[in-house]
Amino acid sequence: MTPFTSQELRKGFSSFATGVTVITRLDDENNPHGITISSFNTVSLELPLILWSLKKHSRLMPWVELGKIHLIHVLEHSQEHLAMHFTTVKIDQFNGISHKLAASGLTQTNDCVAYYECETVCVHIGGNHNIIVAKVINLKNHLEREPLIFARSKFLGLDFTETKTS
């Protein structure tokens, strides 16, 4: 069997459709930061846990360590611009972005499908990433909104209209 390249593996992984999230956190001086993450996954309902991964050497890692809170935004299908905006490091990331402060003090972008306020309960090493496991401590869902999906290096929407079955 011929070994595969990392590029081939990346293309293979891209066949798995995933939702798109932005995670926001405050630094030690209470400045807001955000990052686009597609590695979000549910873990448990009884003890409400989620997981997501972040590069080991990310600038955000110190602010999502054990006991820290962060806000996960599930992006709406028209929010591709937010996904792209938060993929790169910027000074004053929230300038020009419609947002408000959540009750927790975290920065919340507007009009997302769902919001999960979380507290990091453990961090595991996974290759060149850290896997953050977090407890959901508050949530808001907007079921009337449709999520943004990412697959095969493209942003997609879903059609949630019901079809009749025979």
C-alpha cells in the first residue's frame, strides 16, 4: 500500500461535512478574540460536554485552558464572511463586526444559529493540536435559522424543508 501525503489526507477529511463555528474569548486584559473552528463536536448530554481542537501553539491557547470560559457561535448559512474574518489574526478583530456583550461578559456576534457558553474542563494533546473538552454552562438556540456547513473546501447551506415519504 502506498503511503498517503498530508494533502491527500486533508482532501479525504474534507469529504466529511461539518458545521462552522467561531469561538470567542477574552484575554487577560479583557480584549475580545475570536477564531473560526470546524472541529466542534458533541460529547455527552448527561454532563453537557462538547469538544473542539486548536493548534498547540495558537495565540488563543492560554485563554482556553482549564477553568476558562469561552463562547461557541454556530454560524448561520449567510455568515460565511464571519467564518473567513476569524480565520486570520487581526488587531481589533471585532471592528466592523455586528456584536454585543453576552451576560457572561464574552463578546457575542449577532444572528448565529446557536450559542454555547462553555468552561474548559480538560485539554488533551492530539498530534499538533490540543483537544479542548468543555462543559456547556449556558446555551441559546435559534431553530428558525439554518447553519453554515463546510465540506470539500466550500461553504454550503442546508435545505430544511420537509419532504413527504410514501
